[in-house]
Amino acid sequence: MRIEVRNLTKRWGSVTAVDDVTLEFDSGGFTTLLGPSGCGKTTMLRMIAGLEEANAGEIRMDDRPVFSSAEMINVPPGRRSLGLVFQSYALWPHMTVFQNIALGLARRGVRGSDLARRVREALERVRLHGMEGRYPSELSGGQQQRVAIARMIAVEPAVLLLDEPLSNLDAKLRLEMRAELKRLHHDLGMTVVYVTHDQIEALTLSTKIAVMDHGRVLQYDEPDVVYRSPATRFVAEFTANPVMNFLDVEVTQQGTVTMPGAFALTADGPALRPGRYLLAVRPEDCRVFENAMPGAVPFRVYADLSAGPDQFLQVRSGDVQLTVRTERRVRVSSDQEVHISFVGEHLHFFDAGTGEKVTR
């Protein structure tokens, strides 16, 4: 099912939670609404679900209006063919796994062998076959979340809405559940709208990401495009893993990128008008050399932040500090001099005032 949101606005008194947003959610796609707390992503999800009524705008599902402020249409949540999974599992503690999943089916008139078959199929899809007789208290957090998902997919909704469903899980379980959700989407092919503030979840799960801040969508594109070509400083910073390096630089008449009082770069000579910019570079787009190299800038190692396969160094040159991710184990010690160069095609320049991406 394709979902269209047109000029959607939601206000709470003087606060605008969603500000004139227009988006199209692809049929069969996995779209993530990504942003910090209070950016409007959950409000957007709840308006799609029909749990909140917008002040203005329109929501269409396969060209059928389910909400329109102009036409005074507001289809109830139960008639929108949606399944919802929230941060809270909301399982009935006195019911078995089977009973929790069967409840929604029974309310839709499914009975007997058909009900048992659909519960069984839903459990198999979330890899919980054989746990029908257990109670929620006998399950791990990840298993409870899978029961909540099974309960939704058992009723075969056209759209599955998930609001930060993994936030209560530890790091290991979150990783496992990401894989389960990715596979589930692959197997079922249903339209998924997913809310999270975790950029790793968004980048790994999504077919498209809508990055939100202050009720607006700043960028809407495929994960790799959002990561590799952020439209604003906010998008670059929010999708950083673990951090984005930002430098106040000046581009000279000759096309050289300089940081006054620090260093000069000749990083593929970006075709920018002379002036001041904000340069952003991700840690993995820095190259570390133990010896002087053409185009590389000398820094001193401040700290080795490596852990297991993740090899990070924090380096400094005067007041300039960078976090760099090494491609191989560089044997360095504190205060040792290293040389850093940047991968030119992966440098991002933003307007120093507005934070908007500057085209090179």
C-alpha cells in the first residue's frame, strides 16, 4: 500500500509538532522517520495511524483519502488496515503467547482451524514456533517484542507502523531484532513506516529515510544517499557514526581549502566561490599515515580510542581536533606525530550561516 502525506500540519497550542510535511511512502518500502526527541516523527506516525488528528493537510492510502482537513474526512484507525507496534510491548500478562496473538484475529471474526493456522504462521515468521503456551513473563525482551510483531502481522495489515520498537532492548538484542525485522520485511513485502532516533537502525533497515527536525523533513532519500550526501549540517551530524568532523574553512581564489592559522588542503580543488564555509568529513574519509605524504597535514595523536575491530584515533593540531577511523592497525602512541589527508570526493561543504549543503 502506498501512503501519501500532503501538507500535513499538527499544532499543540503554540507549538508546531509537524510543519506542512509532504511525503510519499513507497508501496512495499521500509521508510524510517529519523530524528531527535521532539522532532515530530512519532506525531507523524500517530496521524498516519489515525490516533492523532492533524490540523491541516491530507493523508491518502492507495489514492483513497483517510484524512482530509479540506474535505472533513477522518477514517477511524480500525478501518485503515494498519498494524501498530510501540516501544511498550503491551502484551497481556495473564494470556499465553497464543492467546495474545489470537486476540486480534478473534475480534475480526477468525475462528477454529483458520485462527490456529494464522497464529502458527505468525510465530514461524518471527522464529517463535513452539512457544505458544508460554506467558510473557517467561520470555526475554527480544522474544516479547517478536510476539508483539507477530500479533500485528497475524491480522495481515497492509501497512505496519513501528514506533521505536527496539529502544528497550540491550545492544545485542537490538542487533538481532534488526536482522529479524529486515528479514520479515523481505519475506512479507508489506509497507513499513518505522520511527527511531537511532541512525544505525535507520541506515541498516530502511529503503528510504526521512530525516526530521523541528517538525520538518530536511532530507528524504535512500540511506546511502542520506549518509554520503547529506543536505544540511544537521543531517550530516545526526547520521554520523560515531561523529562528524566539522571545520571552519576558507576557500581561496586558487581553490585551495585553508583553515586560517592551522593548515591548507588541496583536496581535489572543490569548485566553490571564494569565501568561508563549514567543511564536514566523516572519520572513515580521513587517511592516516605515519610518515609525511604529499597533501597530508601533520597532527599529533591525542588518544587511541580503538576497540576491537573499530580503530579510531583522536588527533589534534593546535585548536583543531579530528576523530579518524583507520583502515588498518596503526601502531601509534600519545603525542606521536601522524599525517592526515582527506578523501576529496567525500568532503561536504555547508553554508557557514544557514547550514545548507553547498553544491560543488
